[in-house]
Amino acid sequence: MDLQLAASVAPLLGWAVHGGILTRRLATARRDPLTGLHTRAGWTARAEHLIRRHPTAAVLLVDLDHFKTLNDTHGHAAGDAALAATADRLRSWCGHNGIAGRLGGDEFVAVVRDLAATDLGALTAALHEPLPYAGRRCRWPPRSGPASSPSCPRRR
């Protein structure tokens, strides 16, 4: 290969590799490492897009009650297991009809295309299932509440 050609291709290859690394880092930053759900920033961008495209979309907030007590009583590993289980149950409920995210701490959020077409009772039942942890069944009752997009303010 010509030395001049190699000298011009090498920097381009370097920039391509660098771009790939940055893209992976950005994608990782938009995912919660514990739950695998979208973080607030990653979820918000996707939720805004879904709400614009589906006027019947609804947002559901989930907050784990007494999470600090669960952490203090059973340890942080139990708290992490509760967060991961909540994320899995919320992700499963959303399926291909919505997007789940973790806002931070013990707060989760989901947006679905049409709340009427989803089974909110099934989510409530799944979220209230006890968590099998270290030979025990731990409970962490969540609170949840939906809001339909017509009642939510929209950014223009």
C-alpha cells in the first residue's frame, strides 16, 4: 500500500473507532445499570415521541412505598433485587406497547400507547407480588397512578 494513502486512511479509521466508542458510552449513559431501564433523559426523549404519535397515550408513575425500610431491614442487596424485579415487571407489562424507565431512587415511569388497551389490573397484581429473596418473601407495596396525555401539558 502506498505510504501516502496509509497516512490519510489511518486518521479516518481512528475517528471511526472513536465515534463507535462514544456512541456506546452515550447509549450506556441512557440506561440504568441496575435495572436496564432507560434513565430519565433516555425515557423522556422516547416518551415525548410516543405521546406525539399516539394521542391516547398514558403515563404511569410507580413509587415503591417503604423502600428505605426494605433496604434497612433486609439490606441493600434486597433493595437492589426489589428495584430489578419492579423494573422487570414494568418492562414486561409495557411490552411492545410502551416504554419503561427509572426516574431515580425508587421511582419508575412508563408510557403506553393506549391505557384502555392495556391491563392496568395485571400490572398492579404483578407489582404487588412478593419478592422471593434469601428464602423469604419480601413485600414492597408500590403506589401507581396513570395520567392520560390529554390531561398532560405538551411542549411545542
